[in-house]
Amino acid sequence: MAARRPTRWDDLVRPSLHGIAPYQPGPSLSELKERYGVDEIVKLNWNEGLFGPFPGALEAAAAEIENAWMYPEQAFSDLREAVCRWRDVPPEQVVPAHGIQSLVRTVADAFLGPGESVILPEPTYGLYAQVFAAAGASIEYVPCPELRLDLDEMATSAARVGARLVVVCDPNNPTGSLADQDEWDRFLDAVPEGCAVVVDEAYCEYVDPERRVRREDDVAGGRPVILLRTFSKIFGLAGLRLGYAIVSEPLASYLDVVQEPFNVNRAALAAGTASLQSPEVVEERRLEAAESRELLTTLLEAAEIEIQPSQANFVLARVGVDDVALADGLASRGFLIRAGSEFGMAGTVRITVAPLPLMEKAARELIAVRSSLFAGNAVG
Ligand SMILES: Cc1ncc(COP(=O)(O)O)c(C=O)c1O
């Protein structure tokens, strides 16, 4: 029998996957410690909840491990009811999943076919473009003047290209900017028929309560809105992978058709449900994060570093030096931050907020490394 030539996977996978690079999570912590010769690393690069999980969450996850042999309960009713009590929405509108990342893919599966259009702000969280491009959609970017979402222009673009989806990340990553109620209401009225609005509210719990847009009411009011939430940020459970969508009941059924069954693990469900037994901690954590954000802002501004106003657990800083060299220099001192070049914003860095003493140290180190870069000294 003639030898068969090796399989050409390029010809077999969906053509829309050609040319899309996989998400690069970066080196592991142990690799970084070795590379930079440091014993401890402070992770200010991924916007995780650095104030830790809520009381009882880890214990609940640990207690659930003995049930690991059983599939999770598919209705996820304990978690859904806990979310409903907390957010005052009916359980039928809550669709749990293993994080917003998986929900973005579920939304793509439910809404997008090849060649359909999606509107994204620029800059924003990079995963949307990757997932929607992989689904074969064509992406239209709307710039953010002064780094704030231009919701009017996003609605106009959606009408112009006949978009199926428009994505609003609010507060936006990587800028931390927040849309206000008037902008949001005007936008929702202007979004064309046939277009759904995906709102990624990963950071919404960090927003000052008086500035929050309560979009659950738009879902209840029958507007074409899909809300995505996560336990990865203020709840400090990024490693367990847990999130949920709030959507109208008919859409919840469609999302359940396309998303994998049993897609939330038992430990995550238990930890999420336990976290919501103490909802008052959300406000405590918000205040702590805000205090840290203000301290970091004050310290960096004192060194004439421009900080973008943020309502999230991170800030974007215009550092005026090579951001990659700055991030590298800080890593060698045990602090990871995100270089803006990685998301198309050279000259900026994004820094996650952490408890106050860490902010003081991080600001001191950042200012020192930046000064040495200005002075043209070798860093690291
Ligand atoms: C805007 C935004 N959405 C979603 C995520 C990821 O959420 P999850 O951990 O629930 O997948 C992130 C993580 O950084 C994010 O910045």
C-alpha cells in the first residue's frame, strides 16, 4: 500500500481559523522566578482579585471535592438562586458558565455565522476579536476618543454594517473607563433592529454605586441586551473559572442549547454560592480596591505619570518610556505588570490594584525603573 502523505490539518479545520494566533498566556510563575532570579512574584498583570476569595468560599470548594466523582447538578440551581437573591433577577435569566471567556464563545456560537459583522471598541479586551474572528465574523473597530467608549459611533457603525452583535466592555479593559447612564440609554435606543448588545461587566462590582448603570432592568424590559459577569475579579476566584450571563428567558434556552452541559465544576459552584452568602463583602472589597487605586494613582501622578481615570481594579498609566523594558525591569524586581504594547498601546502599562502596602512598593519600584530608563541605564 502506498504511504499516505501526512494529514494537512490546514485543509481540514474551518478556514476562518487560518492566521488566528492562539491566546498566549505567557510564562508560568515558576519560569518567571527562574528567569528573573526572584523568590516572590506579585501579579499585577492580569487583573485578578488580589484581595482574595470571600469568607467561606475556599472551605465550601474543599468540602465539595469529595463529590468530585459526580457530575455537577445541571440546573446549577443553588448558584442561580444565590445570584438571583443578590441581583434581584429571576433564576430563569441566569445562565452559569465557566467564566466570561466561555460565555463569549457561547454567544458567538448562538449568533454568528461566517461573514457576519461585529462591532468592537478599540482598545478593549482582546479575547472578543479572537473568538469572533475564529467564528468567521468580520470585525469593525470603533476607536475610543480620549480612551472612553464612543457608544454613539458604535451604534452608528452597527447600523451602517448591519452588525449582528456589538460588544460593550464596561468598565472597559484596558482603560478602566465607564459609560454613564445617558450615553447608555442613547446607545440602546440607537442600536439597530437585528443587532444584540453584549455587555461584559467583568469589573462592574468595582464601580461607585451611584455611577452604576443597572442593566438588569434592560434585560427585564425586553431590550436586546446580554450581560456577562464573572467570579474571577472582585470575588477572587479566577482559578476556579466561574461566571454567568443575565439574559431574557428565551435567549437563556438558546444559550443552553449551544453551551456544553455540565460546564461548571462542583468546586466552583460551591465557592460561588458560598461567596454570595456574604454580599456585604462586595462593598468592603470595592472600597479597599478603590483606596488602593487612589494611592497608586497619587504616587504615580506625583512622579508625573499620567493615569487614566478608572472604575475597575486596575489603572492604565502613560509612562513615556519603552513599556516592554519597563515591565521587564519591574519583573526583575518581582512585580509583573502588563506592557501596553501587548494590546497595541505602546508607552502605557496596565497595573492591577492590590492591598495598600503592595501598591506603595510597586509604585516605588516602577518609578525607579522608569527613571533608570530615562537615564538610559541598563535595567534589570
Ligand atoms: C473584560 C474582561 N472580561 C472577561 C475576562 C475574563 O473573565 P473570566 O475569568 O470570567 O473568563 C477578563 C479578564 O481579564 C476581562 O478583563
